[in-house]
Amino acid sequence: MGAPRHTAIEMYPLVELYEESGQTAAAFCAVSGISHAQLVYWRRKYRREVVSAGSFVEISSPATGDQARVEVRYPYPEFDSSDL
């Protein structure tokens, strides 16, 4: 049986931790309990889906005043704007 499958919700925070850690990939993987191949896979996926999508986008709202409303969707489903 192969290694257990992981989801973006659990792996993207690990990728962020790795990139901020200053550790080598081998050291980070040993501490985190993931393989080097998993780290490489999820870093590539993270960069394609999150980093490249993370640039600012100008928006405009046709509504004005008290009725103006903008919906923001975050890349992590568990993140809620009420956490701000």
C-alpha cells in the first residue's frame, strides 16, 4: 500500500512553513514526517495555484453607499473573513 494521500488544506500550510523555515528540504521533511517527493509535489502545486493566483486584482462595484458589498473568496476554505 502506498503513502497516505494528503489534501491542499493540510499541505499548503506545511509548504508555507517550509518556505519560511530556512531549513533544507531534507531536514524539514524529517521533522514534518513527509517525503521529499511529497514536498516537491506540493510546493509545485502551491506555486501554480496559490502564488500565481495571489496577485492583486482591481475590482469595481456598481453599487455605492450603504448597499455596496464585495465578496472575497480565500484560497483556503476553512479561512473566514471573520477571523480578521
